[in-house]
Amino acid sequence: MSELTLEQAQGLLLERIKEIKETERIPLWDAIGRVTAEDIFAKHDQPPFPRSPLDGYAVRSGDIKGASKGSPARLTVIDEADAGHVSKTKVVAGTAVRIMTGAPIPEGADCIVGQEDTDYGEDTVEVYEKISAYENYCFAGEDYKAGTKIIDKGMKLGAVEIGILASLGLREAYVLRKPRAAVLTTGDELVLPGEELKPGKIYDSNLYTVVTRLTALGAEVVRKGRTGDSKEEAAAWIRDAGKEADIIITTGGVSVGKKDIMHDVLKLLNCERIFWKIAVKPGMPTLCAQYEGKLLICLSGNPFGAAVNLELLVRPILSKLMGRKDLELKRIRAVTQSAFPKRSGVTRYVRAFYEDGSVRIPKGSNASGILSSMCGCNCLIEIPAGTPELKKGEEVWIILI
């Protein structure tokens, strides 16, 4: 069987999952990046009262008609209104109330004179500028009215949305639960940072790359670990992880060498194999299966290969699980400022940096085992199968990451 296209592979995986419907209430402090599970309506006007947008004096516009520097209007200051306090004094003809930004506008006043247009008087004040009715005046409900829908169900909560929820008096957000992911890296050669680097060993970068990227994309990593090249050990780990995770991701062991254990692991777990190999570079030998209703995505052990298919395959899965369209892969056109001399027999993805319509390939190796040259990259250049070489100045498709 020939390798699947990326689109075919994505389709096979996406058709096997459904959007998460389970919900939970969490403190607003913890709600950043979460997806709302309900429409949210305002229970009161915001602001709940007319308020002053500046420091100055609350007056009647009729009392300061024609006021100017040469012919000021003189008013008696009868009270002071501070933010958080309501003045019970009514503004009548010839009077003013000193008022601070955010304070409720007292009854009778229909505009606010900025203090810079006055003599800053305490007992009486001279006004040097005429102000029209309801100028410098924030009405009750200026931001939103009671009963207005403020937040749509399915919206991702950012800092602004959380601030709005707080302005509604809410302390908690009703959200969809996060997708639960488990991450396993395999290989006798791997040691964790902090452990002694003995001859023949390398530090495990994949575990950190995959776990932190999943977290950044909104998943909850409920289990993470590393095993050697033991199919029994890997199968036992996956069996336990499947009890709580929605999706299980592994790296390594997916090719055809003696130590490529994941094919046997699938047999031990009695998994339904979905596919092996995708017509893309890097990460062609990706292996995907279903284990007790959970997707098992086995990525290449090569760091860049794992990182690429984490974006191309796993990210769309998370998008569907969470109902987050902002996680869908975004493809745009750009003009490359770099050449890529290799022929591409299958669709190839090259790390790159995009800015203002242009894209450039960083210096250094683009090999699938190299991660360092991906530092600072924010996109992947998509080079179609059959392209002899990519030339500087060509227009290309890129995927933002």
C-alpha cells in the first residue's frame, strides 16, 4: 500500500474523534485559553450608573452657555463626588459638584467640565469652556446593557474576555474540560536532563518538546514518561495511560529496524491500526492506531520529524476535540527569500521564519534529527512533491505554527 497523503491521514484521524462535551467550573484566574461551555449574558448595565470620564466638575450645561476665559461662568461648589461614593446632593441652577474619574454623576448634572477648563476652585469655581449637554458624560450601560449576550459559547477566553466576566461579577467560568494527553518517549539511548550522560546516550528532548507544545495548544498532559526499547514495557505504560488520556502520543520506534518496537506494541495492545507512513518529509514513518477508543499517535523519534507531525496531525485533533477554530492549520502565501536545493519526491516541510509576506529558511541543517535550527521559526514551508528545487523569490505556501 502506498503512503497516504497528509490530507488523507488527517481525515482518517479526525473521523474517529468527537468534540469534548464534558464541562467544569473553574476560577477565572485559571480560565485563560479555555473554551466557554455556555452563552453568557449581562445581568446588569455596565457601567451600572452614569459616571464621569474625567476629573472636573459636574454641572448643568445651561449654566455655562457662552462661558470663556474672558467671561467665565461662576458656580458654587456644593459637594464632592469620589469614585466608589454616591453624592446625594442635587445639582441645581448655579451650582457644581467637584467630581473624580469614575464617580457617579449626581442628579441634576448633564455634563462634566474638565478641571483644566476651570480655576480649580474649592468653594466657587470659574468655568472657562462651554460644554454641551451629555458631553463628557458616560451613560449607564455604555459598555453593555443588562440582558446583552457578552460571550458566545465556544469562545476561547483571553485576558479581555476574562476581564469582562469579572465585570459581570462572576468569579468562575463554565468551560469545556481540556483534552487529556499522555506522552511517551522510547529508546534505550535516552536519558532525562539531570541524569549522567554516559557514552552512547543522548538527552531526551522529544519529551520536553511534545509535552510543552501540547500544553501551549491547550491540552492537559496527565501523564508523561520514557521507556527503553522494550515492547512489553511500552505496552504496559500505554495500557495505564489509556485509563485517563483522550490521546496518547509516543516518539520513536516507528520504522523497520530491530529496535522499532511500536509495531509489536500495537499487537500486544490489540490496537486497531489506522495507518503507517505518510507521504511527507520529515516524519514519513508515522504510525497511528486506535486503542480502546483512544487515538494512539506514534511519531518519529527524530526531533524535527516529531515536531512537524505534532503540528500537522496532532494539532488538528486538538482543534476538533476542543472546538477551537483558532487551532486549525493556517496556510498562507509568502515569497521565499531563501533557496532550498534538494529535490522533493514527496511533500516536504521546511522550518522557516515568516514576516510581512516574506519567508526565509534559517541557516544550519534542515535534517530531521536537528532541532537547533528551528529556534525562532514560526512556520513551515510546504514544498510540493516533484519540486526539483525551491528558488529564491518563488511564491510558496506556508503553515503558521
